[in-house]
Amino acid sequence: MLLCSSRSRSRPPPSLLPFLLHATLKDSTDLDHPCRIPGSVYLKCLQDSVKTTEKNRSAKCLPLFGTFDACRRGVIAQQKSALENSLVKQDIADRRAKALFERRAILLDTKGH
């Protein structure tokens, strides 16, 4: 019977994490995504400063994260607004369809009698 070591299930080494995050960002965004560049710049900063202290890394990369986070929040707000607008338009279309169906039913009932 083989036993899996706890090492095989552990997280990647901290020095590899920025590389993995950068690859994930590139793979999950289109070239024209508005947050691709700020996210790439932030993750590149993390990659370049992975061997420095956390304090130095934070001082160097935190402003870049702020830019990326603002972009991300902007995209989320746009998506939320678009969803709300779509729901309002769908509700209007549903009410119109219901009114037409009810008119049709009334016309069919009056013709039948």
C-alpha cells in the first residue's frame, strides 16, 4: 500500500506562486480585457521581488495592486449594472408578452361565445 506524503499535497513554494498567478491571469483574460495590463504589472512586480522581504515587496507592489483592484472593481460594477439593465428589459418584455397573451385569450373567449 502506497502512502501519499503530506509534501505532495502542500502548496507550491512561495517563490513559485507569483509565476502561477501570472500564468493564471494570462490564461483567464482576453488580450483586450481592461484589467489584464494592471494585473500583469502587479504580478510581474511580485515575481521580480519574490526574494526580497515582505516589507520591501509591499512597499513596491501595493500601489500596483491598488490600480489592479480599482480596475477589477470597475469591471464588477459594470457587470452588475449591465445585469440590472438586462433584468429590467426582460421584465418589460415579459409584461408585454403576458398582456398580449391575455388579450388573445379574451378575444378567443368572446369569439367563442
